[in-house]
Amino acid sequence: MHPQHHTLFIDYCAYFNGNQDFFECHEVLEEYWKEIAPGDKMHPLVGYVQLATGFYHWRRGNNTGAQRILGKALHNFQVNEGHILFQEIDYHQLLTQVTMTLAAIQTGKSFQAFQLPLSHTLLELARARIQLLPPSSSNYLLHKHMLRDRSHILAERHESKQRKSRRC
């Protein structure tokens, strides 16, 4: 199976191009990254995560954060040119779109997302997944990091602190 046909990458594309749930894009692709390249901060999946994170920040009005993280995504994409994780995406169009987005943020333009330039096969897979996405209000998408259930995250942090304190 092509790595861009992995369920989590298809989910990423569906959230990005479908309901523009950039927070969820981050969540699903971070999970995929941890499966195949944990700790490799220059892996192309990290660039895709940064892309979604940058859009999440820009939508929320954090232009400085958006600009910084989208610049990192662009750099990641550039140093990973030719990687298999760009085979099912029009790489040059993606770079152009990110560059134009950075220029829009610098000139103070309002948030405007773009569609990932997917190959025909990946586009069809993403479209099928988009049909299954639950509806989300714009307010929920805007503030998702504050509105979601964080109990499992807090439990993991607590457990991690306990493990560290036992080692000391």
C-alpha cells in the first residue's frame, strides 16, 4: 500500500479539504507520524502537521504563530522534495499555495484555506471519507482545542510525571 493511502493520511486529506477541521488534521497525522517515524522532526508528515497547525492558528487570528509554523512547513516540504509522501500530491502546487498563504498573512489578509492538490486516486479516497465526516459548526472548528474532552491527555501527563518522579 502506498503510504499516502494509509487510513490516517486519507483522514488528514478529508479533514483538510472537506470540513477544514485543521485541529483534527493535526491529531490524525501526528498519530501516523508516531507510527512510522517517531522523533524524526524533519519527516514530511511533520510538515503536513505544521501546515494544518498553521491554518488553525491563522483561522483563530494568530497571524504571528501561523506565519512561523507555515514557514516551518514550507521548509520541511522543500528539504523533503522527492519523498514518497509527495507522490500523490502536486508538490510544486503545494509549495506555491503555502508560499501564497504566507504572503497573504504578511499582508494582513483574512483567513482563506486552500485545497490540497491531490492526485486523482487520493482525491477519490478523500472524497469518500469526506462523505462520512460529521457536521461541525464554525465555532467548534475555531475553538476545538478548548472545547474537546481533554481528560485522556491530562491523565497521560499525570502518568508521565509519575514515571519521571520514580526515576529520580
